Amino acid sequence: FIEQSTSLKSIQISRFNRTRNGRNPTVNRAHSIHPLRPLLLSLSNRRTPLEKLTLFNNRLNDMSIRELADVFSRKPELTPLEIELNDNLIGSEGCLSFVKLLSDSKCSAKKIDLSGNAGINNICAKELSDSLKNNSQIEKLWLCGTSITTEGWNEFETLVCNICTSGHTSSTMATFQSKHSLSSLGHFSFEKEALLSPRLLKYLKCNELKDIGQVARKKILWNHFNISHSARQDGLDELFGDDTEPLAHLPHVLSWLAKGDPHGNSKTCNLNFLEDEEKMRI
């Protein structure tokens, strides 16, 4: 039924590894996803992806998640649009098994919930962030209730807006090519109370805009052409030209800021006025 049904949109299984009285079974099933293997095999043979797969609070551990990720890695285009794996026993190894799946540009998932898994740490944050660089589908990657600290959240700040880090100024092209689809790392109350910086929250909020070209322009203006920060004065030279050729690029700049790409595609938005890589640091 699961393999052939086109009307089946979502599957939810919770508290699967518990007895009727709510206690954990004598046999610790947290070490394997074997009881769910028939389900996984059925999902791997579907022709269309599920809209939602919910497997929260099932005591699924690293081995379980590795098997789950392997199933979807074979056909990443059939990955459910939403995968909820919150409140399980996922550690760093299980989390990293998702990295290969997320780094595949064909992966169709738009939301993955890994919250409530205390074994996910800063190393996972770094690997997850790197895996999303070529993924334009993921909009929400929830990591509430994990062991990620400020160090780990900073990896996502670099992902969504590549700007000044460790005293070095990134180019406008690096900011332009940042991740403009990721808009949430947890539910609203979590993002406000957690260790996410105000700057990261601002970038995530900006990414909620549908026009990706507009998102890219906002980030560039915020971080490279803010004349209130003297350290970024060179950004003005980059945009408008230096003393030898003042305002040479202004007509093109104004056109770019006003129009951008009508389809919201940041890859095709016109940046031809910044052709000289040496001079413009792009």
C-alpha cells in the first residue's frame, strides 16, 4: 500500500519502542531500526516523496538514523519534504549520517527536525552547515534542545551570510552566494531564548522573503556598504569605484539594486559591474 499509494501524504510513528504501560521494553530496541525496516523499504520503492515522515520519541539511535539516511541517499529526490526525528537518542554519528543526504542537491527535504537530541554537538553543527552549501531546498533545520553552543551557531551565521570573520572581510560575492533559503533553526520561542546572535536571527528572518535576489541585495548592503562602520569604507569603493574612477559603476549599481532578477534567482542576478576580481575583491 505504501509503495503504490499516491494519496498517502504523511506517516507518523511515535513511542514505537515502548510497551503498552509506557515503560521501555526489556530488550533495548534503541540499538536498531529493524522493526521499522519494512516501512523504510516501502518508502524507498515509492515513486513520489511523502509530504511528511514523523518518527519522534521512538528511542532511535545512531544506528537507526544511519539506516534511515542510507535509504533516502539511494533516491534523494524521494526524501520526504518534512522529516521529524525529534526527542530520540541521536548522537553525533547519527547526525553526521545525514550530512551526505543533505549535501546532495537532489535531496527534496524542506524541513528536518533534529531537536531534543542532546548528543548533537558543535561538530555536528559544522558538518550540517557545510552540507547545506549546495542544498537549495532546506528551509528549516531545527536543532532545539541539542548540545550546540555559540561556537556551533556561528557556523550557521557564516552559512546564511558570509561576512567579516576573524578580522578578515569577505567579498561581496561571498555574501551574494551565501545560503538564502535556510530561514529557521528552531521554533520561534527557541530562537529568541537560545544562543543565536541578533545578527543570525536577522539573516534567518531575511531569508523568509521569497525573492532570493532581494535577500542577497539586502545582505550585501547591510554588511559591505554601511558607511556608519569606517572599517567597511572599502566596500563603498568596491561598489562605486575608487579615486581614479569615481562613481564609474553607479548607473549599473542603481539598476541592479532597483531591478535585480525578476525571477528571484540569485545565481542570475546581474553582477557584471563587478567584473574585475583583483580590483573589486570578488
